[in-house]
Amino acid sequence: MRVALGLLSLAAPAAAAHPFARESLRQQALADAYVPAAGGCPCASAALCEPIGGPPVAAREVFGFVSGATDPAAVNWTHVTTVAWGDDAMMCAAHAAGARVVAAAPSINLTALEDPAARAAWVVRAVALVEGRYVDGMTFDYESPQPYGSPAIAAYAALVAATRRALHATNPSYQVSTCVASTPDDVDGRGYPMNALADASDLLYVMDYDTRSQIFDACIASANAPLPGTVHGIGRFRDLGIPASKLVLGVPWYGYRYECLPGATLDGRYCDIESVPFRGVNCSDAAGSEVDYAKLRAVVRNASVQTSAERRDANMDAPFFNALERGAVVQYWYDDPASLRAKFSFARGAGLAGVGPFCFGMLAAGDPGEAAAMWASLDAFAAYG
């Protein structure tokens, strides 16, 4: 997620390409423009517009995002407990399956929201949005750079806390979550008060993807979210004293396509990439483009595209392959059922609150067997004990 979502200002044209970023901006705009529907409950049964009851966090959360008007039929509801950003149809289907839907927080201008009165007014609108849409809470995703200790970022933690207090006062089953970077260590200039955000939220959704947004080593194509980085990032949250029961491991159900610089071969291991800077670092994954899991698997199955054998980097536990496209060698990196099972098993062993992808709909157009295997990988976390 490489854009400054909270202030609605893009960091760089290349950064705007990320699918989460585009959809987050769209969801914020929808929240800003929200007007309660005149017809009331949009579901076939009024009972489906009742919020999900019980504790705000399930015993084992499977918390994931949807993009756009994702067809609810694309979601395997076996383990899903929370869907972020769903529309009315998704809300009705989720409630029928006993799962929550949480709305995106409206856009956030932290300079203005340093004023307590402005925060209070924002919270009133946020509660009205949750109640008016018949959803089950709200998720925050602010990602603009902020230095440690800034008044603006302190206002962000105060805003999340005030929203949670207000929503829990309205309905103690409502859930409030906050999306955070893959580590608490000033990723992309985000010096956020992670302990304060953890205290302010029911859950922290750790976005363990796009971890090469700033590449400090070799400027080559590589894994989106290697397993050692996953383990390190969660460990750093735990080092701060943040309970495992507050953490959801977010994983990518998409990969990256990198066009290699001249000299790469179809069977080559390394793919040098163009240096595309991001927030002060010369090389970044903005040199690549994001590709849904279904679409990159279609490349492998496409008989008209010449590809290398699929290989796996044993250290990163990540698969990759090369392809020859329009005369250029490109390299694809992604997560597959095997790499996801390893991450979900780690999350289970670490006692995390949950796991879940961005995003559920990225399997909809893929081979049914491959999509089923991706869903089944969740069993490594959700179907135990």
C-alpha cells in the first residue's frame, strides 16, 4: 500500500497503482458521500440487517478485504469472520453466514483532527455511517508519513480510540480495527505510536505485503512478503508488548510482475529491475505491477506464453517463475497455498488473533481447483484445536 491514503494525496504516480490503495481511496470517498438509503434494510430479510452479536473479536479471526463490488459468491464462508469494505450485497451475505462486515473509515485530515471538537464531530459521523449501513464496525487505514511523536499522529490514535469508545457504547459487539505496516519500525516514514493504536483498537491488521516498498539491498525482483520478514515483523510488535491477541496477519492474494532489464534470460535466477524511487529510497517494488493470483496463474497455464519452470526460494519460502512477454523477460513472485500455509501455521503457533488476505476476490477468475487450494490454506490457522 504505497500511497498517502489518509490525506488523499498520492506520494508518486507509480505508487498509485496498488490495488489496495485505489480501493481504499474509493471506499473513503464512498464513506464521505454516504447518505442513508430511503428504503431501509437492503437484505431479503430484515433480520440480516441486525449486527453480529457476541465479542467484537472471534476466537480465530479470518479477516480479509474485498475490492469493489466483489460477488459474495466468490467468498468461501467456511472460516471467514470479518470482511472489510463490503457493499450491501456483501453485508447481507456475510450476516447470513454469521460473519461481520466493517466499513472503511471516512477520509482523515489529521491537521484538522488535532482539534478535539473536530474529532468529536468526525466520530459522530462515523457512528452514523456504521449504524446506517447495518455493518459491524469500522477499519482505519491511514498511511501518510509522520515523524515519531508528531501531534498529527497522536491525533490519529486519539481518533481511533474515540471511535472505538463511541461504537462500543452503541453496541459492544462492534469491531474497530486499524491497518498497520508489516513492522512497527517506521516503515516508509510512518512513525506511528503502535502501542497507542493497539490500545485504541480491537485488532491491528498487520499488512504483511509490499514489504519491498523501499529496497535497501540489490535492486532485483524478489518476494512480496517473504516468511522470514513475516516472523521478524510480528516479533517486533510483540517486542513492544502488544498482545498477540490484538494482531491479525494480513497476507497477499496477489503477486508482482517485474520486467527485467536487458540481459536477463528465461531460465535465469536473477532479474535486475529499474530503479524507481519511493520516499527517499532509490529502488522499490513500484518498478513492478501487482497481479491477482488468478491472473498470474493464468500466465502459467497459457500455452501461448513461454515460461520457465516454477521455482521456490527456500529461504524466503516464495515461488517465482519467468516469462517471455513481448520480447522481454519478466519475473513473477507471489504467495501460493504452500507459502500461505507456512505463514498461517506460524500465526497459529504465535497465538495471533487472526489471519486474512487482500483480497478475497482475487481468486474469483482463477482455476477452481487452484482457488480451492488457496482457501484450504486457511485451515492451517482456522481449523485446529
